[in-house]
Amino acid sequence: MRKWWLRCLIGLTLGLLLGLTACRRASEVETAAQEGFLLVGTGPEPESFDPQLSTSANALNVHLALWEGLTAPDPGDLSPQPGVAKSWEISADGRTYTFHLRPNAQWSNGQPVTADDFVFAWRRLLTPAVAAGNAAMLYVVEGAEAYHTGQTDDPASIGVKALDARTLQVRLDHPVAYFLELLMHPSFAPLNRASVEAAGDAFTRQDDWARPGQMVSNGPFRLTEWRPNERITVERNPHYWNNTVTTLQGVRFFPITDLNTEERAFQAGQLHVTEALPPRRVPFYRENEPEVLRVDPYLGTYYYLLNHTVEPLGDPRVRRALSAAIDREAITDRLLQGGQQPATQFTPERLLEVHEPLPTIEQGRELLAEAGYPDGAGFPELELVYNASETHQRIAEAVQNMWQQAYNIHVRLTNVEAKTYYARRSQGDFAIARAVWIGDYVSPQTFLEIWTSHHSNNYSNWSNADYDTLLEDTAATREPSERKAQYEAAERMLEQQAVMIPIYHYTTAYLIRPEVSGWQANLLDWHPYQYVRLEKTQE
């Protein structure tokens, strides 16, 4: 009798466990994986789906799925590979590039991508009324700067020409060693003219064409859904020339600005990959869940942007003093704990090493006294603006305290939403602003050029003719050792003038599920989605 009851009890228990297992709801990542969709956190929502009207790294993560230029990045080392262009020739003087487009390169509507599509896109990028943030990157092309700055209104003066439907000729202002790397950036992708013009004047600042159901793109995926501040969906482009390499059916991007919320979403099975991780959580994952933690090198600088038109920030003595008081090691080692490197120079040391010594705090006090603020007396209350983030807030509070302790000066902290932050920065409505610059390609040029007088990303209002000339000469220098020396001189000039205040050089710490493969570490944190796969995991 006892054995009979025991068998019944065991049978009932096993049946209950099996029933519970069968009834368990699949997580969102499991359901998405079955459908072939990757779920990715992307930080703040992109400013625009127009690749010419956005400059943030968050927007670029989405653009990499939608657009492809003449060259495309290798998913591992980011070396330029044939993209829309299947091949090219370079003239002996390094100034003329002739690109041959693939006959099977198509738009997402099935129409062919032509050389004229690049001519149209680059002319639009350089049109002053469009106010494209990355337009200055194209100044290496003959006539581009003159057209963009209004010195001429003749678009034919720009050194880009369609020789025929599949042949594009580009004439440079001077030889540029990194030109093929530059062309990988989504800003220089072609645009479908009919699609853009269907929404209005193509040569004004409008992005109404860049919406689901209207956008025509040429990358491995196409935009199919946008729920503002909730979800962005891209789906596989059946007309992409290299579609056979793509295994994902799509990617869903989730604009989650709060890192704690994003981490909870990952733990709840709602994301395959997070955009970042709260720095204080890195030690926990190293100890307890190392299989989902990634800490990768990243070519970026976190810094404080100074508005030189706001007094007393126009005085280099004041700027140098402010920089001297910041304990960068305390920020990276105690606040962040993610392997970030303290920064006293703007260009990451992975690209360039210039060790210009900072003043001591005592020397900083002397500099402030010379500028008319002994012991902080009479120093105006300045505002430090940053966009909503726990990390930005903790760093701002630490720096606020360091300045108070060192110089007896007070800075007011203002936390704003990302779109408000971008608007205030572009309008010059700030004194000090949290900022970041991520390299667009692997060269010191991408960091140093933004401080030239007319660069569209120079929000500091600092201008120096000698610096401009030095960067122009450097870009045209073909001998590597000479070019390196010129870059070092440019970086040293920025440091001596304390044009901005570098805080740290990035690593990127984030969470990624083991089933995601093809997500390779690289200095720009670019991940071409056509090479990413979702592998089956053990039940």
C-alpha cells in the first residue's frame, strides 16, 4: 500500500513539474530569437533617421543597419571593404578616386543605386541650409568647404562627378590617408532623391522623408516601425546586394536612457544587448555573471565643453585652473570602475600620446588670482548642463565638489532630457556642458579637426588661425612620421589653451547574451548587423 501511494505521489509531482515547465511563458528575447529579431538597447533616441542630420553615436548604431557607403567596415578590425563600390582606383598623386559601383546595388524599393545618388547626397550634405552636423568631414573633397561656407553657390564646383551610372569620380583637395575609412560613415551614404523630394525641398533641413513607409535606404535593413521613445524596428532588406550573408530578420532598438532600467530589462529577458551598464554594477557582473559582461576598448573621450563666449571662460587661465582641480583617477577608479582611462588630453592615447603636464591645484589658485578671482572671490556662478543619466549626474556632482573644495567657487548643475541638451548645445545656450566625442574613423584627425574654427561640431566658440592652418597642413601630409608630429603639436596646443576639459577615455561596458554571435569588439563600437547571428542555446 505504501509503495502504491509513493508511486502516485512521485507521479503527481513529476506531472506538476512538467506541466509548469510546459506552461512557462517564453521571454521576449526567446520569442524574438525564434522570429529572427535581435533586441538592442540604444541609449537616447536618435535625433533623426536622416543620416545627414544626426551626429550622436546612438543614431549611428541605427544608421549602420539602414545605410551603406562606397566602402563598408570589416566587422572585426573596421578596415574599409568594398561596399556599394566593388572596386576603385587612386591616381598617382593621391587626389583622384574613381569608384566602380556594383551592378546589383539596389535601394530598398528595388531600384538601382547609381553614381548620381552619391552626387545628390553629398551636395545636400554640403548645402548650408541643411545644416548637416558632419558636413565638415567632407571638406577633404575639392570645393566642398567653399560651397558649404557660402563662398560659392555652384554645386558643380564640388569635386564629385558621375562619369556614368556606375562610375563615380571624386577629386580631393589634397591627399588624405584615411579617405576610404571616412567613406564608411553613414553621413556619406547615397540618398534616394525621389524619396527625399517627395517630402519637400531636399536642400533644406527637413527629415520628413525619413519615416517608416517613406524612407528608401540601401543598407542590409529597412526602417519599418518607429514608436517615439519606445521602439524602433528595422527589417531585412530583400534588395540588399549582400543579402545572403544576413541571417537576422530584423533588429528592434529600444531607446532606454536610464541605465538601471536597461539593466533590469536585460535581466527580465527583454534585451539581447544593452547599450551600457551602470559603472557601479561592473564589479558585480565580473564576480557573478562574467559570461554576460563585456568591457571593450572604445575610441572616445568624455569631456566638459566650455563656452568661450561666457565669462570668465574666455580666459585660458580660468580654463586651466578648472581643469587642474579635477581628480580624474577618483572619477575613473571609484565612480566608474569600468576600466576607463583618466584623460588629460583630448585625443585618446591609443592614437596619440602627448603628455602636457597639468597645473597643480596650488598653481590653479594662482591662475585664478591672476585672472581676478583670488580665493574664488567674485567668480560668477556658472551652469553645468548634462543630459539625464545617473553616471553624468554622479560625475557632475563630484566635479562640482572638487571645484568648491579647491577654489571656493560654486557651479549650478542642470539635468535636462537628451533632446533639450542637444538643442541647448547647438544654440550655444550653456556655459559648461557634459560632452563626448566618439571617433568617426581610426585617426587623430577625427578628434582634432572638430576644434577648427568652422567645424560644425565646434560648439566652444574657440577659434585659432594657427591651429586651423596646422590641421590643414597635417591633413595634406603624406609622410606618416611628419603627420604624427603635426598631430602632436595640434594636441599640445589644445592642452596649453585648455580649450575643453577632458575627463576620461572610454571603454564600453555592457551586457550581451551568450546566444549573440558575430558581435565583435572594435575601437568604434560599430557592429554591422548583417554579420550578427542568434545561435540556438541549450534547453
